[in-house]
Amino acid sequence: MPKVIVVTGCDSAHYDLVSDLLTSLGEAGREGLAVGFVHVGDGVVPAQIAAAVDDVAHVADSGFSANPPRGFRLACLAIKPRLPEFFPGYETYVWLDGDTWVQNRSGLDQIVESARFLDLCAHPELDPSYYRMTIPSERLLSLYRGLYGPDDAVRHVALPMFNAGVFAARADSPLWPLWREALAEVHDLIARSPQLYYSDQVPLHRLIAGGRLSVHPLRAINNWMVHAAQPGLNLKSKRLVAPTYPYEEINIVHLTGATKDMTFSLDNTDRHTSYRYGAIKAVLAG
């Protein structure tokens, strides 16, 4: 059995994105890696996804549609902190959100290596190309205030947000029980105040900012947040690159926020594309 498993997950609303991710992972090279898929909901896993993974964990959630909470469905179900429970027997767990895709294998190798050193590795949402972003964002402040109160917000938001869309941790990391415990607390808070927003990333950030978890920071090229800075396109190398010198190749692309469905101008021309894997492949093949 491989020592490392790469896991993603979604419900029926995001099969197309996960299919793109799994295709990209296969084409980048997955030797020595197992691949797992967390299927949320009661339907059948699409054949294209089932054929691209080694193992599937089913998480039924028939009550979500009837009374959806405010927040991401996988966060509400505490999916990410339970990866060793869903896929036991591995030494290292890598999570990739369904709206990511892999441009090359080196990013995954760097993430796995980084997980050796501290409790987890994750991207702190910082890069010179992200200079237009306000830190801390008003969204982060409002989520902190809502869940934990203004004093907690002031105490913790000086540390940049760590993005939970791409991360890795060893099986023996304290991440898993601490994150589950933090999300159970959020579950209780939202049960009493349904207007609050359900987040798994904010409780994770609070654990890091409070000194309860150590973190090895991932560089932006291993979790490039498209909403923060539009990637460049190197037509010679046929790769997406960081938009600032030295124009490093991006290893993992993250279609954060509304960028899943947006189109962008290519290098100030009249050509437009989305940054989905299939769309970028079509541009590069043309």
C-alpha cells in the first residue's frame, strides 16, 4: 500500500470540478500515491470519478437540502478532520479541494515532504502577487466576530489566514482530534445561532493562531488562489505561471470563490478563457 493518500471530495453539485482535478492528477503522475474520494450525498458516484480513484468514502447527508446551514457542505459535515477515519492505514494525508487542479507532480511532492516537519502544512494566503488583498479581510473579521466574539477576532486575526483547500498532515498529527473538537464547538454554536456561517477554515486558523498547532507554510505556487491574482500563461512552456517575476510555474491551481465560473483575458488580448483544467488544456492545444 502507498504511504500517502491524496483525497478530495464533493457532492453532486461539483462532479465536473472533481473530474477535472482527477484528470489533472492522473496526467501529472500519481505513482506512489493512493487517491481517495469522499462522496457526500445519497447518489451514485459517477463512473468517471469512480474509475479515477482507489477508494471511496460515502457520507450520507439527506437532511442538508431540506435545511441547509450557512456555509460549505463539507465543512458542516467535518469532512476534512476525519480523513484518517475515512481512509485508515496511511502515513500522510493530502487534501485537495474539488476546485483545485494539479499542473505538475512537484507540488504534491513538496506538500508531502513539508508534512514531515510540523503538525500540518498549509498556505498562509500570502504572496507578492496578492498585494491587492486586504489583510485581515473583512470577511475573516466578520466570521471571527460571529463565531468567537470581538476579543477573539482582535487576538487572532493578525496572523494571515491559512487556506484549508490544500493541506497535508501525518496520521499521528494532533491536527485531526483538535480540528474535530473545534468543529464540534462550532456545530454547537450554530445550533444555538443558525444565522452564523459554518466554516472549517476559521476554527483551523484559530488553532494555529492560538499556538495549539504548528504549521509549515506552503508557498503560493502550491495553492495558487486565482481570486487573489490571475495567473500568467507561458505559451512556450505551455504552463500557467505566477504573474510576477521570476514567473515561476504554478504547481496547484485553486479556483477560489467566483473564479470557478469566471473568464479572464489572456495577456491583455481579446482571447478569453476560464482557468478550469479542461479550458486551459484547450487553449494550450490551440
